[in-house]
Amino acid sequence: MPYEPPTHTVERSLRATTGAKVIAGVDEVGRGAWAGPVTVCAAVTGLRRPPEGLTDSKLLTIKRRTELAETLRTWVTAYALGHASPEEIDDLGMTAALRLAAGRALDALPVRPDAVILDGKHDYLGAPWKVRTVIKGDQSCVAVAAASVIAKVQRDTMMAELGADHAHFGFADNAGYPSPVHKAALAEWGPTPHHRLSWAYLDALPQWRHLKKVRSWVEGSVPEIEGQLGFDF
């Protein structure tokens, strides 16, 4: 399906209205997975014309995405990755884990950004970062699209490496997301050390339910459920 290429419109707006000079596009991958880290990429691209075919990583074939990531790693002005582990996701909740991973990515950039373009409608970063959220920013903003592709390819590679010791789970193919192979392996073998143990899928696995972690929520807070898919997904 044809798609409009991303532009620098949001970045130009931020430059004009805030005086920001260094602007990072930020995107995450792994939010809805049952296993593995959540990974965030921060990419700084400037206003140069992007490589041909750049768009949201989910719209690209594996082959094209991998090729494009290789190009982007040298085309971008700078990029950095941050991860939050399954244990951190279990302990902190997804929103705080995303903030942790994004902060790690932004802090690892060689120059601190003056502003951040964040994919989606929710600002999970907050102060001290100056954030502009953009729904479908991974399709419309060059820096966010670049971050999307780099993050996806990096995390897929990590999951394939983790899966080498857990062949039944098919991590090289499903990247820790729900799939028939993944569900069947969970039912028979139980969760690996790479699984998120506070998530709802364990409720449908009676023989492994005792492994589920329950966070002690701060009084008055509401447990996060976004992305915590049940076993019948």
C-alpha cells in the first residue's frame, strides 16, 4: 500500500517556536511483547533528505527494514538505544519502564537534545525533557521513523540471540510477542528468564500461575494494563 514519506514539518515547527536546535525523534518497540526488554531509540537527523523508503518499521518487510537500518545507522547525525529489562517492567510498570529506557537512550546521545518528538499521544517522558507528542509520528516525522526502524531491527536481533537457548519459543520469529508457537511453548515449558512475570497471560496457565509477580501499587494509584495482553489474544 502506498504511503506518504515522512517530513521535517514537526521539527521545523519546534525550531521556529521554541528555538530548539538539536531535536531527537524517539520511538519504542516491545511494549506489547510477553518476553524481552522494551527498547527505545533516540535519533537525531537534522533536516537532510531521508533515505528512500523510510517509514514506520511496521510497514516494511523484514528484508527492507534490515537494509534500511544499516543505512540509517550511518546516515543519522546520532542515535542511541535504551532498554528496560523484563524485571524492570515487572517492578515499575510499563509507563515507568518506557521512561527509564527512553531516558537511557537520550542520555547516551553525544549531544543533549533541546527537544524531543515522541511517537504516540502520551508523554511518558515528562520533565526535564521538552516533548512534542505526535500520533503516528513513526510515519510522519523523519527522526521518529528513523528511530522506529533502528529500534525494531536492534530488538529483533536481541530476541533472536536470546532465543538461541529457548528454541521452543520461536523468539527469532515472534520477537517475544504472542504467537501460536510462543503460547504452546509457554503452556508446556513455562516462562523463561526473559518473560515478564507480572502480565496477564500467566492467569491462563494454571501450572505456572504461581510464578506471577504482583506489584504493590502506591495507595491511590491505578495499575497499568496497557499492552498486557491475555492468553486469548
